[in-house]
Amino acid sequence: MLAAVNSAVVVGLQAVPVTVEVDVSNGLPSFDVVGLPDTAVREARERVRAAIKNSGYEFPLQRITVNLAPADIKKEGVVLDVAIALGILGATGQIFSQGLKNMYVVGELSLDGTIRPVNGVLSVALMVGRQKGWGAIKKLAVPLDNYYEGALVEKIEIMPAPDLATLIRYIQEEDAPKPPEKKVSGSEEYSETKPLDFSDVHGQHLAKRALEIAAAGGHNIILIGTPGAGKTMLAKRLTTIMPTMTLEESLEVTQIYSVAGLLPKGQPLITTRPFRAPHHTASANSIIGGGRIPVPGEISLAHNGILFLDEFPEYKRDVLEALRQPLEDGKVLISRVNAAVTYPANIMLVAAMNPCPCGYLGDIKKECLCTPPQIMRYRNRLSGPLLDRIDMHIDVPRLEIDDIMKNEKGEPSREIRKRVEQARAIQLARLKSAKVYCNARMGPQDIKRYCHPNKSAQKLLKESFEKLNLSARAYNKVLKVARTIADLAGKAEIEDLHVAEALQFRTMDRRYWE
């Protein structure tokens, strides 16, 4: 007898429908799985066998053939366990196979029949929700712990199943499992674990202003200064002034973390912008993504948030150069023999570095001990094309003792964030037709359309372009930053003051590299 169950596997970020066809026939007892299964799928035979018996059903001592269609797609992971078990029970007549055709099923089986949570449920739910037309299936059975993750997608019916027996009762319309009672929000967790604030930072007014501009426009930024000047402290507090994510941005981030298996327990929707800070010994695969089975890297886990690279020149050269294309395109294409997948990487890069190996070049209090060749080798670890992709270069000088000993608090993050959100709201309204969220993501056509400097600003741009020998990319970066400064000031037109402030954030590479 033949039975078919609808399921799905995740390839990259997208879910691909898979039909699990099960045929049970007379012959010597065997259990074969075909259709490009990986090791985890082949091992499902033993999990399914034990789960069926321990759920009160009989496992057939016959010839069992399971086909995973389409057969040309590699099937990886444990998401097909429940579908295989239901297919066997339907093919042997122990449950009504007709009810299996009107739903999708994902989940991992334990030996006692419990259905364990799996990665990528949000991607599967989005795939189900996109189906249209006659005969479209709008039901999805998921593990109980994945219920709220799947329920983020509207207009589909999510069926939480704690175990195989409960799911079978639901299919046979005897009973309906109830969802979990409590849903923990991401904002609650954020308030308990991130008590950072810009009011803790003494002095560094120029750096604070630069970070406000960077947050308002989503611009990449590099902080250059002596050890202990506060570069890391400033970078970690940048998340507290970033604008609130839209629902669409939250779903994008949540989908990446769901596929990567990093979605926090009890937090079905990530509502705060990610802040990723990998160590400088990280490999290119861990930063960009990849591996034999492609998985998201740190740059994708920081999507719609911040990727903080401390001790920037200490990263391996191949890692730094691999950042160039994602910073420009906002996505990462990973090609492997098994698959070619694309992950989003719309990030705000925040880098921090010392001006030299010892860190005290140009310091007024402590003498630099580095030789010129050492300084040159240190600086040459950062290529010109990479620096060209960083919008703003900020000097973070040593703090004076008077600034350190002051007890007065600086401006709190909530006040800075109000200005940032006002500027970002202006950008969202302006760039709605271009389908981008901030000024930093504007393309060449968007720059021509929305960045209009007045005559005095044009003259200043022309003179600066010739004197500073800026590239065409750097020219566009200056215009984008100036557009953000104008948005913070509530100005529709870019004025010379806005351009002048933007230009001072492009001259740091000239100071240190010429």
C-alpha cells in the first residue's frame, strides 16, 4: 500500500517542499530510504521504528521503501522523521492516509515518540504561507516548542504536536493539541541583559556624534585610537541608539537565526538588532559563512544589525578581503559542490583599531615604540578598497583626567535614539519605492534622485574631491553621510555644513596612511 506525506527541507534560507512517499509491500523485512538522503535522514529508520512502537502502534515486518521527492535535492537534517513515521502508519492502514494530504509536517522523533524541535520552522511556515491558488495547503504541523515561531506567519494553521500519538489524534479529528500558554517577547529579554547606555561614556563628543550619524544612516564606521580610549565601550553601546526594527526586518533576522539553530528559547521573534563581535582569530568560513554544508556566518547573523570587529588589522587578510563584496552588495553567495545558497548580509560594520602595533602613535602622553617598517606592515593589513567601503573614519583620542573624574552623566541613549529614529523615519518614507531601509543602502540611481547638494555644497565637494583625491565610491559615501546629517537636522536639501561635517569623517585614512 502507498501513502504520501507533505514535508519540507531547508536549503540556505528557503524551504523546499518534499513529498515523502512510503510503500509497504510483502517481502523480506527491510527499510530503504532513497532520494539523496544524508546520514541523519538514513538514521531516521531506527528513530521511526522505536517511536512507532512506543506510541502504541505496530511497526510492519515487511519491505518498506521511502522515497523523498524531488530526488535531485539533497535532504539533510532530521525534519523528515515525523513525515516518514506518518507515511508508514498510513501505508499500513493504521491511520487514515487521506488526512495526510492536506497538511505539511516537520519534526524530529525521539525513541519514545516525543517530537523534538527542529531548525528552520519559520522558513517552512513562510513557504506554506506563500502558496496560492486552488489546492494550496495552509496547514503545518510543528513540534510544540516551535509553535510560536511558526505562528509568526499569518493566514496558515499551525498545529503544535508534543508527540506522535497526539499528532495522530489530531489528524484523525479526535482531538486538537493546545498551543503553549506563555509567549516570551524579545524586548523583555533585552531589557534584562543589555543595561548599557551612552550616559556612561565620558568625553568623546566627536565620536558620539559620529556614532549617532552612523546609526541614523546605517553607515559603516571605523574607530581609530590609543588603547583604553573607549573604542570598544562606544561600539557596545551603539545598539542602544539604533532604531527599532520593523516587523519585516525582525522576520528576516529571526529566519536566519532559526535556520542556524540559534533562536533563543522562549523568544519566537527577535526584536532587537543583532550585535555580533567575533574574535580576530575567526576563519573566513565562520565570518562569511560556508562549510561542506553551507551555514550562515557572522556577517549574516549580524543582518540588520552590527558586526563589530575589534583589533581590525589583526584579522587574517583573507577574512578582511572577503568582507569587501558583502559590504557592497548586502548579501553573501556561497557556492559549494552540494549547493549554492545566498544569505542576506545587510550589516553596519563597526571596526576598531590602534594607529600602530603598540597603539601610541601620535599620543601626547606616551611615546610610540614602533619602527616605521612595523607601522607600515601594520597599516598595510587593511587594503585601500576595504577602507574605501567604510563610510566614516573616526579618531578616538586619549581621555583627559578631568573628563574621567567628572561625575556628571552624558546624554542618555534614549534621547539620542529619538533623533536617530526621527531621521530613520524620514529615510523610510523617502526610500520606500527603492525598497531600502536607510541612506547607506542607496544605490547610484537613488543617490542621483535623493541627494541634492546646493551650489555652495557642490563647490565644496568639487574642491575636496580634487584635493583629497577621492574615488568615485568615496564621493558617493560622502554624499550619503551628508544626506544623513541633513536628515538629522531636518533639512530637505544638503548644505555646505552637512558636506563639511561628512568630509571630516573621510580624512582619517589620509592622516594615517599617507
